[in-house]
Amino acid sequence: MSPVEAPREGAPANPQKHRTGLTRLWHATGYSLAGLKAGWAEKAFRQEALLAMVLLPSAFWLGRHWVETTLLAGSVLLVLIVELLNSGIEAAIDRIGPEWHALSKRAKDMGSAAVLLSLLLAGGVWLAAFYHRFFIP
């Protein structure tokens, strides 16, 4: 069946649905890696991922306890997660069509706002950790 054909009556819509155990895990991992590769094609994700490559190791230096380290690293990973979700929303909207529509704009704007909030959260966590590390004995 080609990707364009509709599924036959009684045929599964997605072969992944019938996989179980390690086969399902293997294929799901492949899809996840394909998603990361697709994310890498997005300029914003690439910039955030490169920054994460610096910040994640820094979290182990800056954090005084495992909780601080986890919050620092988690806030960086959250930015990457939200950026991937935003890119997925944008791709789905773009698949519908290139014409302008108020609901498409709204969906894209909300995805962008989610990225902004995740960046503000990460920035706040990192600023608080720097302040705690260098200005509080």
C-alpha cells in the first residue's frame, strides 16, 4: 500500500499498532530518531540544541545538589521538547495549506508562546542558580 492510498477495510491504519515488545520499541526508537533529525533541520531547534550541549554539562558544575542539577538540566531539555512540539504543530498546519487562516495563525502563535514560556522558565532557573551559587554563601 502506498502512503497515499487509503487503508483497506479491516487493514490496520498503521503497522506500528500490531507490533509488540522489543520490535515495537525498536521501531519507536527509529521514529524518535527520525523526529530528532527532522528537528535538527529547524534553525531554532538547532540553535537551542547547540546551546544545550554547553548548558547540560554546565548544569553538573553549577548545581550544588542533585535537585538543582536536575532543575537546570530539565529546564534546558524542556525547551528542546517544546520546540519539537511547536515544529510539529507548524508542520501539521503547513500540510493543510499555505493560505492564511485565523485558526492556523492562532495555533502557530500558541506554539510560539509555549516556546517563549519554556525559554523564560529556563532563563529564570539558570539565573536563580547563578545567584544562589555566587551571591549566597
